[in-house]
Amino acid sequence: MLVLNEYVNMVGAVIDVAEHSTYLELTSRVCYYDEPNLNNDMLPYDEFTEERARTLINMPVQAKYRINPNGEPTFSGHEMVKKKDGSVEFKTSSIGTHTEIYIENDNVDVNGTIKNLPCLFAKYRIWKRYKNVVAAVQRLFNLGKLYSSWELNTYQYIFDRGIRKVTDYEFLANTLLGFEYAYPSYGTSANAISMAEFNDSQLIIAEALSQDLIDENNNNNKEENLLSNKTESSTVEENIVTSTSVETQSDTTGTATTSTDTEKTNIENPTTDSAQLTDYDLRDKVRAACRTKLGKWCWVSFLFPNEKEVWCEYDGRESELDYVKFTYEVGDDDSITVSEPTYVKLTVSVAEINTKIAELEKEVSTVKAELDIKNNAISKASETIQSLNVTISELKPFKEQVEIAEQKRIEIEIAEDKARLKAKLLKGNLFTETEIAEKNITDLIEARNESAINGLIADKFVASFDSQTNETILTSETQKPEKATASLETDDDDDDIRSFMHKLLSK
């Protein structure tokens, strides 16, 4: 796993120095959180961040003092050397200790973009007993090029979409670097080395490791070789996975012993993450292995170190869209083995990628514009609905009042109808109150069945008329005849039956 301290003048740089009688006290911005570095490794900022940051307190400040070609005091890097027995050794010395840490947001340069991120700051003391070291510190600080590179033991990480997020770790040390010899592996904004990644934990160092630093016969006194390496690309694109335990030695050396094992993300014992090949070396060896496996000329076009995958162009391919794909493994002796070839075809040529992306972006923009129009229409419709709902809510009390008034009107009308029908039955003394209280008649009144009520009245009237006729006949039979005195042309106003019924039923 690679975790690095970006070497820009906003990240991993000393920001303050105070001089005391026995020591120099410095403050450095050690790293930032929540953004991957150029090696695609990230320290997340969460509730455990401060607890992990505190593991740096009382841990050593390391450095390797030397003189640059101009005779000026400076530092080298971590001075990591791989021995013949496979162990890894750091030839730095303890020159001070960390006393305090704090985390606060700061503006930092991340891949050319200024971002405000939570950053880890550390205060540490450089002992004045090492006068040459103090001279180098003061010189580099005055130049604004006193960089620091931390070392981590990592215990757990998550690999997602090309980003390694280190979720469990502790600080082991912080090493001061001289810009003349600690050349960044990913450009001038980051100095980082990656030691071999193991099953247990990983020792991670935020400085670039160029090939001369891990050579078994490394000679740090050859200034020309070091300066030559400074001008070469020393990007570390591959990690060798081995298992190791780390011993911390006071004052002088940190040693890590390695043994081969398989990679896993949950780690228990310390291990060292060591990149033993430079980018150029890795590409060269992968290219040679691919040519041997393929049996014809080919060359590396795309190298994906995290996935350990390579895509090569090859002789005789039909078009520029055709490639051959291999996966590869790096052995303990830096040897490369590759898988059987798999022929793949791109859907668009590399030269047309930008054009294709532009077309897709245009399509996305068009679809987005259409969605915006539809969303605006939906928004307006929603506003109209809300407005209508408000109007309805405002009119609801009036609607209720109208409904209540209408109900009262209907009830009054029904009551009046019933009273009218009852009065109609009582008119002419055809029905008594007792008779109209009977169920069959009250049901007709409640139902307001005027037709049936008219029928009852007619029947009652006819029945009463027949009764009166019978009574007259009986009387004439028992009484003596009397002489009629009335004229047949009577002047009485009595109505005949038809007229009476018409008047009665029409009211």
C-alpha cells in the first residue's frame, strides 16, 4: 500500500521554527485527509483520526545528514537499503522527537487544485547536540524546502475504484528530507516510497524510492549517481508483497525483515511496503516478458500497477483498436511473470477518446436540458396544484355553509309538504286525527306520496256519500210522505260530487 506526503509547499512542509537553548522546535503540516494523493492512497477523516494522529507523539524524528555537491548541509531520504538476505534497512538516525499534534482545516494544493481540507500538524524538537543537523534544518527551512516524510504501520485498508483508503494505522516516525536527494516519485508535488505490502501490517513511507536507494550495493557517497537519479522519473508503479516484522532502533536504524506472503486487507503484525522497481525498470521487464510469451514484437501501451495488468500493441494487429492483455506478477528477485495473452478490442481509438467524450458530454448536456424543461413544467404544475389546493381550502368553509343552508331548506320543504298532506287529509272531515295517525297513512305522509293520499281521500269521500244515501232511504221508508215544498229549480249553492272532489283534491 502506498501512502504519501505530498511535497508541495503546502503539504509536508515545515511552517514554523522556534529556537531554544537546547533544541529547535518546528511545526510541520504532515498531511491532509479525505483526498487521495498522486499514488491514489487516502487517509480518511473520521471519529478515529485524532486518536491515530496521537500515535505520532513521542515518536522519533529521523534524518540522514549529508553534504550536497555545493558543499552545503542537507539531508538525503529514508536511505532504505535492501540486503542480500532480503531484509530492509533504513540508514537514518533519530535527531529529535514529536511533542504535539493538532488537526485543523487548511488550504492545500491537491494535484494543482487548491482545496480546504482537514490537515494534520505536528510540533517536534530537533536536538541541538547535532550541530550539522541543525545547520541543515535552518538552511532548508530558509529555502522553504524542508520537507517531511512520515512512516506508517497500516493494519487495514479498503481498495475501491483505484483508491486505497487506509482505515487503520499508526505513526512510526517522521523523516526530514533534503530536496536534492528525495526526488518525488509522482512529480514535484509528492515525495513517496512504497515498501513491500504484506499480510500483517505495512510500513508506509511518504517519500519516493528510486532504484539507487534499494540497490544491494548502494553507495550513497556517489553524488553524480544521485543527481542523475534526481533527473529521472522515479514513479513507483508496483508494490512487492512480502511479510516482515519491524524493529525500531534508538538513535540510528529502523530495520524490517521480510518474507514472502499473500496480500490481505486485515493486518495483525507489522510489515513493510517496498517498491523495488522504478517505473522504467518495471515497464522494461514487463515488455520483455510479454514479448517472450507472445512470441513476437510488442510494446507496453497501458500499465495498470494496482491491477497488475498491462495492455500491449503488437505486430500484425488489424487496427489501432486491437491490443493484447496480460496480467503479471513480480517475484522476490524482481523477476516478472505474465499470464497467457488475451486479445482485446477498444470501442473507440485512443486518439478519438476526447472527441467521443465530448460527444457524450454533449448528449448528456442535451438530455439534462430536456430534463430541466420537464422539471420546470412539473414544478409549475405543482405550483398550480398547490395554488388550487389553497383556493379550495379557502372556499371549503363557504361550501360547508351552503351545504348546511341547503340541507335546512330541504328539511323545511319536507316538513311543509308533510304538513300540507296532513291538512289535506283532515280537510272536509273525511279523516280524523286518529285515522291519520295509523301506520299506513303516516308512512304515506313520510314518503310524501301525494298520489296515494289523493286515492285515500277519494275512496273515503265516495264511501261517506254512499253512507248518506243509505240513511236517506231508510228514513223515507219509516216516515210518512210529506208534500214537497221546494222547487225543482233550487237556488241552493250545494256542489255536486264531481265539483266537490275536484275542489278538494286540487287543494
